[in-house]
Amino acid sequence: MCLKHERMSTSVVWAGLVAALSLLSAAPVSASVESYVREALNANPGLQAELEDAVASAGALDEARAQRLPQLSFSARYTRSEGGRSIDFPAGDLLNPVYATLNGLTAGTPGATNFPAIENQSVPLLRRREQDTRLSLSTPLFAPAIVALVDVRAAELRADQAQTEAAARQLVRALKGSYFGALQARAQVGILEASLGTLAENVRVSRALLEAGKVTRDEGLRAEAERLAAVQDLDAARTVLGDALRQLNWLRGAELDAELRLDDPLTLSLPPPAAPDGTRDPTLRQLEASVEAARAGERLARADWLPTLSLGADAGYEGEEYEFDDEHDFATVSLVASWTLFDSGARRAARDRARAQATALRHRQTDLDRQLELARRSADENLATALRGVETAGARLRAAEEAFRIAERKRGAGSLNQVDFIDAERTRTQARLGRVLAHCAALDRAAEREYAYSSYPLPDRWLADAAPSGETR
């Protein structure tokens, strides 16, 4: 009977291991984390919003550049007026006496005149009908504020492009963390299910031994209590797995309950301990661009102290009717100078504000540089510790598996009590979990180091340095 129980218990163990491995790679075709990263980069709404912000900054730069170039506009106006002010001209009062005298002096002569009496005139200031059709050309000749504004917008665009790259790298880091968390949760579910099968078999064996009078009732109750504890842990692990899968779907821009295919974490290769070759951190480049924007803002404030000079020209036709001929056409050319002589200190305050912003950003840049160095060193040490933990977890699992096999044989021979057997099974389960957790932790620490060094090979559209000034796609 003991040998029979030993064979049955061993078969349950192997069945549990097969079940755990099948759960770790439930889909027939494993999906690489890289495929989910590509999906997230193409579909994550938050990242798309960052991209559109950069596009908007590119538009602002183009708008600022356009202010340096000539602008041509067309306008047409047709007006009908009633009432309004008028100018009274006493033409009758001035000329009628003269005309009457001339008529009297020449009366009865061959050259007699007959000037009629005329009315006083009232000339309206508003034409009853009027049209004005013209082309207007304007261009700045000397406008230092526009040049400084272009520099501000260009620096802001570089900052937004760097922010977009930083957001993309943060998304990659978050998605990899969620992916490895999901792997860990699924492996935990599989291992607990396998353990639950072993514990259920242990309950059956305990009951059989109790019926045979070889053990007391407390051992069977202890076996049942251990099984129920495993059921509780399994239920909690399934909840954690569901949350991890929904988090992963949210990051990649898919439906929360969309199907996911996960790799077996133990088949994923671990990174080398050597630090990767990365690029300059995009957050640091964003701050550098913000410093440039603040400096350009200071130049913009100083430029407001200088005069501006512009050229304007108008050509068109005007009159009461639409008559396009030499009598109704006109042309004007204007040279316009403008210089603000007094503004109650507004320009000085703007200059001081821009200077203080630039100084504050430079201090933040220095602090961020130190933080990045600290983060990289911590990432290197954490990964090295995690890799050592993988080796330790593997050795621990081998020892726990061998100890459980010995305990199983002793229990089958009746020389091991229930407490020691349950302890051996619990140790083996914890060792299995520990190995998976250590492997997933090493993968996650590698993703953290990858993020710290900005070494993940992003597509060109997400790299700030790959997009020329004024372009983001």
C-alpha cells in the first residue's frame, strides 16, 4: 500500500509540473514583449497626445518664422451709407448777389446775362455708395523681437520632442514592468495549482491512512487546512494576474479584456551584467532645451527695447462704383517705424523674469544630471544582485525538490509525520515560486537599467535627435 501511495503521489507531482508549464505558455504561439512594445508605441493614447503636442510646437515655430517674411493680403469693401455729418457751403448766399448784379448791369444790352439763382449746398461726409478694393503687402525690415521669438519656439520644439522621446521610453519601461509582472503572476497561478493538486492528494492519502488506523485525526485536519490555505492563495494570485493583464492591455492601447499571449519567463534570456551603450537621457535634453528657451525669452525681452521698422504697400481701386481704370486706381508705399519709449517697467520685469527662469532651469539641470548618475549606478547594482538571486533560487529549488522526494518516500513508508511532509511541500512550492520570482525580478531590473541608460532602440519617429527642427514625423 505504501508503494502504491508513493507512485500515485509522484504521478501527481509530474502532472502538476506539466500543468504549470502549460499555464506559463498557454497560447500555441508565444508573443514576445517586443511585439507589445510596438503596439503600445503605435496605439497608446497618452503617447499619441505627447506626439501631437510636439506637432503643435512645430506649428508654432513655423508661425514664428513666417512673421519674418512678406505677407500679402487682399481686401474688398463696398459701403452704402445714409445720414451722417455734412458740410454746409453757402454757395447761393455768395454767388446769387453777384449774379443779380451782373444780370441788372447787362439788361437791355446785346450781351445780356441771365444767371439763375442757385441754392446753398450741403455736402455729406459719407458717400452714399463707396467701394475700396486693394492688395496690401507688408514686410518687417528690422524686427529683433521676431528673431528672438523664433529662437524661443525652436527651443520649445526641441523640448517637446525630447519630452515625447522621454514619454516613449517611460511607456516601454512601464509596459515591460507590467509584462514581467503578468509573467510572474501567471507562473504563480500555475505553481499554486500544481501545489493544490499535491495537497489534495495528500488529503486523500491522509484519509486513507486514518481509515487504516495508521495516523490520528489531527493529521487529516492539518492536511485539509493546508489545502484550503492553498486555495485562498490561488484565488488571490488569480486576482493579481487579472489586474496585471488589464494593466498590460491598457498600456498597449487595447481593450482591457483583450486576449494576451505570454512567454514562459524561464525561457527568456537574462541580460549580461555589463552596462549597455545608451544615449543621453531625453529628460536631460528636454531640460537643456528649456534652458535655451528661457535664454531666448530673455533675448526677446531685451529686443522689445529696440525700435522696429517695416515696409507697407497698398495698390487697388476705389470710388462709388466698381470702375477699374486710371481714374480710380491708387498706390501707396509706407515706411513705418515704431519705438516704445516708456512702458512703466513692463519690459524690465519681463527680462528679469526670463533671466530667473533660465537660472532656475540650469540648477534643475545640474540636479537632474546627478540624479541620473545615481539612477544608473543603482540600476547596475540592482541587476547584479538580481542575477545572483537567480543562481541562488535555482540552487534552492534543486535542494527543495530533492528534499520533497525524500519526504514523499518517507511518508509512503510511514516514517514521516504530517507536519514534516506539509513543511517539505510548502518549502518546494516556495522554492518554485522563488525561482520564477527571481527570474522575473532580474528581467525587470534589466528593463530598469535599460531605462536608466536610455538604451532601448526606439523607432526613429520617437527619437528627438532624428527629427529635424520644425518636423516631428
